[in-house]
Amino acid sequence: MKNFIYTGLALLLSLMGISSCSDYLDVNSPSTFTDDYIFSSTEEANRLLNNVYYKICRNNSYGNYYLTTFNYNSDVEFTTSTAETQSTSHNEYKLFDCEADASTLQTLWETVYSGIESTNNFICAAEQSELYEEKDTALLQMIGEAKCLRAMSYLDFVIYFGDIPFSMTRTYDSESLVMPMADRNDILDALITDLEETAPTMEYAANLSAGVERCSKEYCWALIARIALYRGGYSLYPGESNSDKGTMKRQDDYRTYYEIARNYCDSVISSGTHSLTKGFWEVFIDECNYKVANDDDPIFEIPFTMDVSGNVGYVHGPKGNDSSAGGTEAPNLWGTSSGSVRLNEFYRFSFDENDLRRNTIGYWYYDYDGTPVILNDYNNYCNKWSKFWDENHTQGYQSSGSTGINFPYMRYADVLLMFAEAENELNNGPTEAAKTALKTVRERAFRGADNETQMVDEYVDAATTKDDFFQLIFNERKWEFAGENLRWKDLVRWNLYNQVLYKVFWQYYGFGSQDYSYDFDDEYDNYPTKIYYNIVSNPKDGSYPNQTLDVLEFYTYEVDGVTVENLWQNFGLNADLMPTKGWSSADWCSWLDDDTGIAKAQCRCSLRGYIYIDERGVIMTTDIPNWTSKDQDLSTLPPVRYILPIPTDAISRSNGAYVNHYGY
């Protein structure tokens, strides 16, 4: 982010009446932002709005936590665990194994509600100013931005927590210092209405000085659509008792919300203000180089500030180890990188080999001296973003996190796929408009490929029924949004999270145990047995977004005119086909525990809160059935308890107004 300057932050905080996060919902800490301070100019209002953005951008929410700590495991993102029992910190959210007293949960809660209080303060004060009475267009735009930030904060909290405390009034004006609990559907309805009212007063991104780094009319429309799809989708509701883990439901009026989503996506599409002109990887590489495009895929980028907020590109991309000697030579030009956002090991096999999106899966990291080291693990890196893609290594050799690389919270590709999904649902099958939207996304993914026509037009046109076309949407969103914390949310609203997690578990466990009875899609023989690779100089041809560091080259050979890459296929190398001298090799996914005869702990414990097999090979989750066959009915599986508990501290401060369900 380049366009916001946070000067006089302490003064702004005092003007906005923001006390420390830990004081939120504390009955002794009311907001001090009174009506004595009224906006006197749009310049002053803009400075205050910058502080609202600052509160939203913190690493304890959108800057890091949502991308790492609270990015749940699925068939796309996947982080492993070796622990057989729950951690003492009670914070294994990705594994669905947490408790209300987890410290990071409390931090998230305080951070998000502090940001919401900032938006309420801004909106309430702005709407009582003379500029508002005069219908000042600049102020109305700023109010719209604050409302969008408030809506996205509430939406994500509804997804994570279900029913939550909700208010659009600043604490100073509230009758009670304890924010009242509200039904999730009422909250989403209120957000939709609020954004529908403010959208006409907002500007297109191209007309804003900060472009897509500020909330625009298109973003407001797209956000309404996203909220509507979650309002019309499934969610986990409390059971008959507090100990019940809950039941997945959707409301009878769900079609109304699919219609809202379709209409507002159509508004974005019809505006013609965004496109998918850039190449898929180019979108994210440009973000790593602090380049902002206002008319391409990103509709709203969360505007982080270097050395202040945002771990995008530090938690993504290849890990970069530190050098104890320091220095200004590669790889230290870019500092360190954690590479902690990981992708499911089997994810890569779901792509067509010509799908450009497959190239954003990373297979090696960098040691302290710049040597690429193969990642032969239980997952892969998400290489959409990386500090190493910054050609000017702007942050410097002593840097770590807080990269300032923007995160595209809303993309045009998402709007197109939401539109296609809603059209298919409302018309009981794909319309030509739905097909066109899906083809637009796939065209970018296969741009210039030899099989582009087959994989775009023929692929989409072959789906003629509602179910067939939904399956295309199901897969397309899987391939499009890796690392963006969307996959598990999509699976929830489709009521498919339990089925997908169940398959993921047995895929890891079965392959790790070398037990073909778990090969439900007949895939195991297609996986590689060995990987052959070599360290080579950087090709400097643009095929790899870093133009300095060495890379890994993977062995290929040709048989019957077909080139086979051993990274993707198991071709059963015999003596005649073994690589020539000088190639390194690794046994791919050697996950069998020789002591137990079954898969290692990473394959058994990484979904422990939902399904878990102990070191004896015994399934320990009483309500989850064992795998029987690929024809097994998965519709009766128990739901995933993805809903987070309200933090213990928030409950105690609520004077009995808040209570946890779902077995917490």
C-alpha cells in the first residue's frame, strides 16, 4: 500500500475515542468520541478514515491471523500436526480442536471488534456533520467505505462464530455498554440493506485517488453478493443442548439471496470496470512489486503498509532461512520468509497440466546461502505471493514480516464465479450468461495453451445440467483461490465440508499407509514414487518470478513421443530410464511409519478435531464411520464443528449475555 500516510496517529486515536483492545466490552471503558468533535472538512474526515483502515489492517486479523491461524484445513489449504492430543494452548483451529480460553482467539475477537467500533464511530459522527447535511459527495464516499469495512468485518465474524454481538451504533450512543447478541441471518440482512443504501453514493475504483486500495462502488456491489451467498447458504446452528455440536441448515428463503447475489454480480460485470486482462500469476507478482491496477482482477485490495502491517508474501511463497552472518547478498536481499501457508499435497494432481494456476504451487525453499532445497513434505508452498517476487527487494535484507504487500480481498474472478453459481441455481441449470462467466475465468487459466479450446469452450459447454455445472463451479473455485482463505468457507455454505474433509483424511491416511483399499478415486498409481531434480541457475526468462536465485529443475524423459515430468506422474523408472549421473533423488511422500506399519502422525492427526486415528490404527472419533468403499454414502456424516467459541473473557464481561454452544 502506498497511498495512506498515518501521521499524528496518537492524535487520531484520541479523536476517534479508541481505547486499548482489551478494554472492549469493559463496562468501565466507554468511547470518548462525543458530538463535540464534528467533521469540519473532507480532509479531516479522510485522515480519520485512514485510521479506520489502519484498524482493519492489523496483523491480528486480516494482516496475518485470517491467512494463517484461522485458515482451516481442506482439499486446498492444509497444515499438518504430529500431536496425538490437544495442545495446552487450546488453539488448534485448523484441526477443529480448540477451546474458548485460547489466547489467539481472544486477540482476534478484541482486534475485530475494536475495528468495528472505529467504523461505527466514524459513520455515526460523519452522519451528524454539516457536510453530511449538505450531501457532500466526498464525505458520502467515505461513509460508504467505512460501511464496507464494517460489513466485511461482520461477515467474516458471522462465518467464524455464527450468532455474534452486533451493533451499528457507536458505544457512546448505546443504551448498554454490552453489545447485544444477534441472529446471524438478521445481521447479514442488515448488512445487505446498509450496503444497498450506500452503494449509489460511492465512486468507481477508477475515480478514486487510491483506486482499489479503497472501497469502491464495485466492491460494495460485490460484497453484497458475497454476503447474500452466505446468507443463502448452509451454516452450523446450535443443537438441542449446549453439548450438541450442532446441525447444518439453510433457510427456506435461500433463493431470494441467490437472486440478490446474481443481480449485484451482474452490476459489477455490466459496469465494465474490471477484467481479467493480466495473466493469472502476473496479478499476484504485481502486488508483490507494489503495483496497483484499478481495472483488472483486484476489486478491493486490503491496503497494508510496509513494516507496519500485512504478512502477505512472508507467510506465502517459499520459506527463506536466515543467515547468521547477515549481509546484503542473495538471498538476504529479501530478508527471511516463513512460508507457513501450505497447500494440500494432493492439490497439484487435480489440475490439468496446462492450467497456469498450477504454476503457483511451490516445491522448494531457500537455505540461508540461497541454495534451493526441495520440500518433500506433507504439503506444498502457496507461491501466489512472495517477498522473493519483489524485483527491487524493497523491504530489505534485515526484514521479516509486515511486508506491506496488499491482499486482494475481492477479485473480479470471484464475482464471475459467484454470478455463474447463482445463475445455475436460479435457473435449474446453466444459462449462456453463466457459461460465459465461467469461460472468462478459465480462458485466463489456459491462455495460450495448446488445449485452450478444449479446456474452455468444450469443457464448459459439456455441462448441461444443474449438478454437472455446479461440479464445474466446485472445482473452479478450488483451483482459483488457493491461499485466499475461501475454500473451507465455500464448502461450508454448500454443506460439503464434512464430505471433503472425510475424503482428504482417508487420502492422506490410505496413501501414507500404502493401503490401496482407501484409494477411492483410483489415484495412487498415478502418483510419483521418486523425484529427480537438480539445482540450476536462474533461467531469467520469466518462467520463475524471481530473476536472481537458483531454482530446481525436475527430470523429464520422453516415451512414445510424450514428455513425462516425474514431479506429476509415476512412470515406474526402470534401469534404462534412470537419470544420468548428477541428479539428486528423493522418495516422494514416504509417510509409512515402520514402527507401527501405518501412516505417520501427520496423516492421522491433522484433522484431529473431526476425524482421528491413533498410533494403533484405531479410529478414535466415535461418530465418524470408517472407510468402506468409494460408493459409500457420505451425506450422513456429522457436520464439521468449524464454528469458533466465543472467548472466555468476552463471556465473563457480558454479564451473562453471551454463551457458547457446539459442545464448547
